[in-house]
Amino acid sequence: MMLEAIEARVAALAERRARQARSALAAALKEEAPRGVSIEERPDGVALAGRGLRRRLFDPALRWMVERARR
């Protein structure tokens, strides 16, 4: 019983830490996003959204943001 309580607490702490990291990354990327690119915070991570993103991946600013989001 005690081990289960510890595991539940650790899982809750890990989830909270993941949410904080996701929020911090989303906030940083929102400040640096090029025009026409929006940042969406999702339960599984952070997503870049906007028209023509695939075509715009050759834009150095956008490529840098994608690499930063992957880390």
C-alpha cells in the first residue's frame, strides 16, 4: 500500500513537471514565432500550426523553432 502511494505521488509530480515544461516551451516559442505561425499547447506536446508550414520549413527561423521544440 505504501509503495502504491509513493508511485502515485511520483507519477503526479512527473505529470506536473511535464505540464510546466510544455507551458514554458510554448510560451518561449510564441514570443519567437514568425508571422502566420501559431503555437498550440497540446496534452502530448507543443505543435506549430499555420498555412503552408511544410513549404516554409526552409525558412531558417521556422526550422530553428522546430528543432527547439523537438528537444
